[in-house]
Amino acid sequence: MSYLSSTSVVVDAILTKKGRELMARNDGSFQITQFSLADDEIDYTLYNPTHPSGSAFYGEAIEAMPILQAYPNDTEIMRYKLITLPRGTAKIPVLDLGYTSITLKQGASLAITPQTLNYLGATSTFEQSGYTATIGDVRTMASFNGVGINTPEATSLNSTTTIGTNVSKTVIGTTINLTATTVNTLFGTNSSLFTTLVVTGRDSGARISIPVTITKVN
């Protein structure tokens, strides 16, 4: 979704690839219960508190920036979501997965337990509502699930199956389990597959994206 005009409220809303997949099932799984806002296209370094025309013009360059049109790749949009934090917060929460990138051989497994840094005055903490994790291409995983959160929403996402196409999958948990695919045909003539893992704190809104590589075992 995007606002297409800075002078009037015009909204362009489209379904992501994941949304289209859920709608195509026609089984009631396509239910919009929450929404997020993001400012991916905004460069805040353009804010100029020394503008010679005064404070009314400090944000002039930002307000004149072109706005991105909505597009369906859910792994590339809304990478910088707006969050609400308690008044007086001095540091933005950040996530620590223990990895800056992940490389797995075919069939290998890995459990990730995210921590949130600089949240609610604590050095590090595990968020009560857990974390959402999205793998950009679920075909690269033999299994991908979250554990530790036992809400209906988490159970529904963790039990969702795909139709073998290049779509993302999102799960919820305090621990995220990944097992690399064992299907050789996905590699073709390549020795590796590449995708992205995006993890978001459900309480803090902190977000991190890291590359994932699956290597073929001959």
C-alpha cells in the first residue's frame, strides 16, 4: 500500500504474493486482522534545521520526496516499519539473532532464539509476545516453524503449508527452527540457493533481515 499524492489522500492498495496465495485458497485463511505502517522511501538525513527560511522549511526536502508505488514483493517492501515506544525511550530496540548470515547444508537444521536489545530499560530481553519470522522463499526449507508462543494466530501460521511455489512463509515463536531442503531439483545447475530471513519483535517492532544460503550436498 502507498500514498500516491502529497497534496491529497490517495491510497494504492494491492495484495502481496503471500496475500494472493491465501486468497486463492478460498478456505477462509485470508483474514486481515492487523496492519503496519512504514517509511521505506524517506531519507531523514535531508531534514535541515539550518534552513535559511526558518523552521517551517526544515522538512521541505523530505516532504517533496517521491513516494514509492505499492508492489507485491513482500520481502522487499515495508522494511522500515513505524513503531510506538514508551515516552522517554532513549534508544531504539534492536534484535540480536546471534548471526549476521546463515549458511546451511542440505538437510541441516538450526534453531534461532532472538533477543531484543535496548528494550524497556533492559540490556537484553525476550519479548513476551515472541517474534515473527519470515523466510523469503519457503521452498529452500524442508521445515520452518516457531515454538514457544501458543496463541491461535501462532498455531495457524506455524501449521500453514504452501503449494511448492516461490512464496514467503511467516511463523511466530520465541525460537525459530529452520531445516534446509533436501530437494536437489531446486538447485538446477547451481551449488547454492539464496533467500532472506526477516525477524520482527512483536512487542518492540524491532526488525532485522539477514541472508540465508543453502548449499548443495553432492
